[in-house]
Amino acid sequence: MTDRHLDHLVYAVPDLLAGVEDFAARTGVRPVAGGSHPGGTANYLVRFGPTEYLEIIGPDPEADVRPRAFGLETLTEPRLAAWAVHPEDIDKTVELARERGYDPGDVQPLSRRTPSGELLEWRLTRREDPAAVRPVPFLIDWGTTTHPAATDLPQVGLVSFAAVHPDPEALRRDLAALGVTLDVSEGPEARLRAVIDTPLGHVTLS
């Protein structure tokens, strides 16, 4: 089951251009450059639909700093690292989650500039979390900015998305505090897994 508020999945790669080439070879779909973020990351995108997309993120080839976001500072192989949901009211969702026992972090502004020069601005929750994989989503609000998936991106299908966790019930409690749903099974370590439909067949990202 995929939450109806799913915004995007975050696929972290240690080398951005190599990661994009690998994705294109596996899927037959070439991601489009999204732009650079402050802090030394950049991304490429494909969409699942008009409000959902996959972000391939890695160190910005044009930056000198090794970014810490999504474990990129020490990442040695690609992994599905995180996901985001877009609640109807991000501030209210944070307030309710805290009342229910889970703190998603403070809502902070962020931005990136597209290759064409357009400035995209949004708000998201940021939480200090050293975990390599984050099975609890962060929250995002695009405000008046055009959603990335609403642009002319290449498209793949999202067949399934789920999590593995050593304590499934604890994870389900945190998800419930945010008002989101996700299929969760038990396993030795936290892991996210997505199956996408591509011109070359089903491809698994984990």
C-alpha cells in the first residue's frame, strides 16, 4: 500500500552522474536534471504521476564539499534512503504528531535552482537523524511552487513501496502519529524497497 499523500522517494547515490547512468541502463528511462541544493547536493528526477516522483540525489559534481544529507558523506553504494509526504497542513501535522508521541522536526525553508534558472522554494521537516535509511517520512509543503512531478519529466510506474524494520510495531506507531500508511514487515535492519515499472520491466530499488 502506498500512502495517498506520497510526494517523492529519495534514492541516494555516491556518484550522481554514475548513478543516473546506472538508472538509465536498468530502466530504459533517462532522468532529467533537477538542479543543485545549498549544502553540496544535486538531483535528477523521474515522475510516477502528477504529484509523485523519484529523486536521485548525490554529491553535486560542481561543488567542493562532501554533503552529509541522506548519509552521502560516507555512502558507498546506492540505496533508497528516505521518502516524503505532502500533508494538507504541514504545521498542523507536526503539532498532532508531537501530541501523539513522534517529533518530525521543525519546519524549515529550502530551495534549489533548476538548470533553466528557476528558483523552487518549499518547506519541509528536518530532524537530526544519523540513520542511513529513514523509514518514517519527512513532511514537505511546496506552497505556490509548481510541483516537480507536474512538469514534463520522464515517467515510470510505482508498482509497490514498503519498509522492513526490526521493530515493525514501533515503526507503525510513528507512521500513525503522522497520519500516514505504509506496508511494514519485520527484518534485521531498516530498509525501504520500491518496485517500479519501466520499459525494461520491473526494477527494484532498495
